[in-house]
Amino acid sequence: MKTPLFAFFFTVLISISTFGQTEEPTIKMKRGNKYGFCDKQRKVLIPCVYDAIMEFSDGLVGAEIDGLWGFIGVSGDTVIPFLYEAVGSFHDGLAPVTTGKLWGFVNKSGEMVIPLQYENAWEFNDKGRAMVQLNGEVIFINTKGEQIIL
């Protein structure tokens, strides 16, 4: 009987994040090779069905299934389909995504609002700027995709 409880404590990651709109703390957990979220009482909030999972940001969390990334909401529902090879976290309502060689930004509805055109892209910072790489040059853009001269 000690082994399952012991194993549970070692499979629960010590990663606390904000749980969406309720802002309740949640614990990222792992069962086998799959990830999900539970609360402090170990009640499963989002089942461990994901190959990888990020931290919540702007009410959404990036998750991976079968090598493709998408975004799920606080209840575990798929908000943005699993279409991307890689994703970043949401900041200012936008997240960087890639389907291959190029990166762009989607909004929280899954619309590609800044087209796939960058060799690399990073998340927006608290000043509404994201660093991107375009034609080998690293530049900053705003949430409209316009270049910012610093």
C-alpha cells in the first residue's frame, strides 16, 4: 500500500501554476509518461493524457499529443487544435507557433494574426514586444506584427 502513495508523490511535479480564470493554484502532474493537472487535494482537474504540457498563461496552456502541439483551457477542453510542431506561451493574447520552418503568432481563438514568416520567434514581453528573426536579422515587433525600432 505504501508504494502507490510513494509513487504518486514522486510523479507529481513541484510545478505550481495559476489555474486559468479562477486563479486557483494547480499542480502539474505526471502518470506514466503522460501529463495533466491536479489540485492540492490531488483531485485530477485535467487528466494525464498529454505527452508534454507547459504552464498556464492567459488562461491557456500549451500541450502536446502525438508530436503536435495545441492549447487547452482550464477545464481541459481543446481551445486551439493540435496542429503545430512547437508553441510558446500566451502573452498579450498572442502565442508564437510553428508548423515547420517558419514561426507566426496565433490569438486565443486560434486565428493566425501574425503570419508564419519568421525563422524564429519568442513570446511577447510585458511591454508588448516580441523578438523575432527575419531574413537572418533579429528584430522586435509589436502585437500587430509591425517592426519596432529601439
